[in-house]
Amino acid sequence: MKINIKKIVFGLALAMTGLSSCKKFVDINDDPTRLKDPDASLVLPAAQGRLGFTMGSDIHRFTALWVQQFAAQGGGAAQPTQYDKYAVGEGDINNTWEATFAGTLADLQKVIEKTKATSPKYAGVAELVKAYVYQTHVDAFGDLPYSEAIGYEANLKPKFDGSSAIYDNLFGLIDEGIADIKKASLLAPTTDDLFYGGDMDKWERFGNALKLRMYIHYFSTNGTAADATKAKTGITAILAANKLLRANTDNFQMRFLTSANQTNPIHQFEGSRPNQFFPSKTLVDIMNAKSDSRRNSFFTLLGTAYVGATNGNGDVVVSTAFSRMSTYLRGKLSAGAYSGEAPIRMLTFAEQNQILAEYFARTNGGNNLLTADTYYKAGITASFASAVEFSDATEAAAVTAGLTTYLASTNGTLATGNALQKIIEEKFVSNFGVAIEPWTDWRRTGFPALSPVSPATAIPRILPYSFNERSYNPNTPARPSVFVKSVFWDK
């Protein structure tokens, strides 16, 4: 669907309408021209638009560098180079933290409070988006303000709830959101819904897919039997309901436009800092080893080859002799310029299929491998189809032709090799550009195999808390190191 970027821009201006749980805006900051009680039809797209930008900005760069989908260049003074060497500090988190807690979550709560009684379809959509925001941010930060988070001025120092407890609450929140979108509603989202255009069936499917993603996280390398039982019970119920994403058209993603300042934030960063953010050698080499034709739309050629940058050496070997991101993340290419309209993908049909492939590969002692293989192939097919969306005819033909070869090879089946490794590496490729989730998969499975950048001996497992949050809120937990396992599923 086409999104109304004017509403996104207006939505970003609405960031001050939501009061942070940890900041107080006093009278001198009270703009008399600002809407005091904007309609849900304005606040919802504000929250959605901000989320789309957030998931393609800092939190994407941090996690994509650490999991080696991207690598940084530009010398020691370049920010991405520092991030690539794991030097993400509390001050670097301020913008994404404030955008989420003082902006997105506060606006979503306003929608819920304003519409729950009379227009529950609005409230339900807001609840489902809120669940997604918390799911991703729990995976990135661990314990977070939740039960006391959006108290506005009533509570400026919220407690931090445990990551496991928040997950438990989110399952209920998703169910509540699904129930609300099915109720009779005085008003309902239409074009002001930037994700699904008011299609409540798609919202229900997304909610179930989000629960599926959460449950698969309970399967970790050192997970307990209780974790596995909880995941099996939850996934069995979801499959019985038979209401999941059906195709790429159900993807949870934010589409952008081609106008200046209205384009995909990954594209914007590349345009403003063109020699600092490159595809990682880790990702490119995985795809090169399989002659993966998605390379045609993922990366540009360097001469006749696809070449990734090595993580952690952008301050030592300063170079631009690498492939760059191409149409998949930047949109259509015309006269040497990308359109910038490619979406920020946040939860896709391809990912859903690989989640189910993992689930069936892990359960019943491997007796479900045939079912797992079916989902594995469906995930590959969905990813290849998505890869051609912004390609020119030549690129699209090359990607499509490569799919048949890929599926016919050992890469396209779980019948040979380590099934879990193959599934997670396929997710790693198909989730190129997706914030946090590839890092989550690596933390809980160990795939793909990654080496820490020198001189580090480990790869970060958690983001630091915001400096501003720590300064204003004494309840912020201590976080001595980004290398400490801090999320409940990270055993």
C-alpha cells in the first residue's frame, strides 16, 4: 500500500504529545499551538511512522554490525567504525530510547486510552504495535519499564520489569489486541493505518506471527525442558488456529516514498554517509558459497564479484573496494540513483516459514523433518520473491532463475547437513535489513558462526541502557558490560 508520508512527518512532530515515563515537560515547553488532544487517526500514524524510522535507524545499525550483516568503514573517527568494534555507549542509545518511550509507546498508549471503549479497532491495532515494540526492545535491552512505563507525569521513575515477565504479558496483550480488532467499533483505521490500511484480518495474522516469533525464542542452545514445553504448547495452539501470514503481501513492514526526507532511513544513511556502511564479508561469503542469486538485488558488483567488508578493521584498512547495498534495501535504480522507497521489513512471511521450519526440525526427535523441509523451502521461495520487488527486468530474471537451481541443490533441502544451521543461515539471509532478529537468532543458536572483532574476545549480547534514562531514573538496573547475557532466553 502507499503510505501518506505527510502523516508520518506530522506524526514525528507529534513526538512531544506523548510524555516520557522518565522526563517532565514543564510549562515553559507547553506550545500553545500544539494539539492537546489529537484524534486517534493522527496519533496512530505518528506512532507507526516513528516505529518505521526507528527500526531502520540506530537500533538497526548497532545490531546489524554486531551480527555481521553489515561492516563499517571510514576510519577510526567514523561512528559506525566504533559501533563495529562494539563501542556503543549509553549516550549512543539516547535517541532510539527517547523515540520509543517518549514517542512511539506514549502515542500508542494515548490511542488505547482514547479508543478502547468506543472504537476498539483502533485500540487493538495500537496494542498489537505496542506488543511488537516491546518484543523487539526486550530482545535488545532485556529488562525494561513496562508495568509502570507509560504513567506520564504520574510516575517519572518507573521500575524495570524482568524480560521474562514482559514476554508473558505480551502474549496476553496480543490476544487482547486481536480480540479488540474483532469488536464493533464506532471508528476504525483505514488509510491512517500505515502498515495494513485498516485490514483487520492482516492484523490478526500479524499478531499470531508475532507470537510465533516470541515462542521460537524459547528454543535456545542451552534452553530448559520447561522452555521447550512452553514453546510447543504455544505454537501448537497457533497452528490449530490456522491464522498466520499467507504471502509477502502480509509482511509487517513500512513502505517509504521517493521524495527527499521521505525515503527509507537505511537509504538515507547511505546517502548521507556513503563510505561508512557496507555489506559484511560474513553475509556476502555465505551467499557466495551458495551462488545465491539474491545477490543480484542485495548487493552491487565490485567488478565481476560480490565482495563484503571485514568487520572491525574499518579504522585500519580504510577502503571503498566493496559491494554496496542495492535495490533490496534502497529501492529502484534509475540513472545511477536509488529511489529510496524500499520498505523497512520488520516481520515477514519468509521469516515465519523459517520459524516453523525450526520448530518442526526441533520437535518429535526429528521425525518432523519432512514438514520442516516444506516450510524451509517456502521461506526460501518467499525471500527470493521479495528480492525482485525493486529489481529491473534483468536482475529479476537472474534472481528468479537462480531460485530453481538453489532449491534443487543441497542448499534447498534439510535432507543433508545440519538442519538447524541451514534454517538459521537462511533466516540470516532473508532477514537482511531486519533489525535485532538476526542478532537474536545468533545469540540463542550460535548460527551463523561468527568471530569477534579484534581485540575483543566475545560478541555483545545486549545493548546498554540510555544515558538519559540512567540519569533521570534511579530504578535503571546496572549494566556492567554488553557482553553479559541479560535476556531470559539467552542462556
